Amino acid sequence: GGPGGRVFEGLFRSWCQDPVSALSLCLLAQEFALADGMVERMCHRFLTLPGDAVLRLLAQLDQLVRLIEAPVFAPLRLCLLRPAQHPHLIKALYGLLMLLPQCEAFDVLRRRLKSVPLRDMLRLFPDDDGGPGAD
């Protein structure tokens, strides 16, 4: 769209060389659907990267989780209060949580996600058949 969209697109093109930087930009710009897709792709990248590259990526994800707790990301954290309006944010952050090993960053993000209103979270995942175990 407008000037903000052009700025985002320009930054994204140059930042997408580094997946975690691009993910940070998407989260900061509240481009949550794009962030969700990036986390999905990161998951697949983990399977093809050599071990040292995976460790570097995990270290960057650790830093991103710490950054999410910074004041500049307060608007993102406030979006967590409205999960029905921001399902891609919830999915992206849970995806990020699943990529992290159980470490301090994992605990920080897990605690943050526990603060999402449960009744609103349940609306994101409607029960299709009324019974457990259906896939």
C-alpha cells in the first residue's frame, strides 16, 4: 500500500538474506502471516543445515526472544491479548517456541504465551467432531 508498505518491502528485501532479521522485521511491522510462513520455512531449513549453522540460527532465535521482551515490541505483546484477531502471531510464536531447545529463551517465550487469554485461544482451534483423538 502506502509509504509504510514500501518501506517494509524495501527493508524486507535487504533483510531476507538473514532469516532471523527478516522474522524480527515482520514481527515488528506486525506482518504476522508472513512471520508465520517464515517460521514454517525455518523449520524445514533446520533439516538441511549443517550443525554449526543450526547452532548459529538457534543463537539468533534466542536473541530474538530476548528482543521481543524489549519495549520496542510492546505493541506486539499487546496483540497477544487478542489472539482471535492475530492467529498468525500466535502460530508464529508457538512455532518459534517449538524450534528452540529448552533453554532460558524457551522459558521466557513459554511464559509469555501462557499469558494469552485461554478462552480466546480455544476459539482459534474449534472442535471439529466433538471427540478426542480424531485426526
